[in-house]
Amino acid sequence: MELLEVVDAYDRAWRETDSGERRRLLERSLTDDAELVSPQGRWAGREAVAEWIGGFAERLPGARVEVSSGVDAHNGFVRYAWTITGADELPLLEGVDVCELGDDGRLRRVVMFFGTLPPGS
């Protein structure tokens, strides 16, 4: 699978309401031993990531996550920006994911950063 297809499947998993389809998208995009690391915690294994993502709609009803930039990649790492939009269509949060790829081209580790980069000193 091409890198853009991997990132697209992961992105769509965040918006998918059907748990079976969400897991199918995550199987296409995450390795079995995938890890999600965010300011809110760490989730090890694709199943734990699926459960965390599944609770997104409960934590932020009506919100959706979408990749909001191109995908940049080199030497087994990927980065892209994303935006969370509320039910009212207004942006709630933006951030960047930096990901490590597995040997098969799927995402092995996704490290989320919330907000824009802080200003330099």
C-alpha cells in the first residue's frame, strides 16, 4: 500500500463511527504493535489505539479529525498536520503527527503534538 493510502486510512478511522470498519481501516494503516503517543497518554497495540479512537466521538460529540496538510516523509518517518473541527464546523484544535513507519510501510508509532509550535526565544 502506498504511504498516502496508509495515512488516508488512518485519518478516516478517526471519523468512522462503525467499530468494525474502524478496525478494518486501522488494520490497513497500523502495524499490530502500533503505539499512539499523545499529550493525553500512550496506547500500545492496535486494539488499544482502536478503543481510544472509538471513544473520540463520546469525548467530543459531533467533532471530526481531518488531515489538513500534505504528507512529508523521509528515512522511515512521516509528518502531517491535522485539524479537529467541532459539530458547529469551527476549528477546535490543530496539531501535527510525527510517525515512524514499520517495515511493511504501515504506521508503527504515531506521536501527536497539539497546537502550533511555540514561538522562538
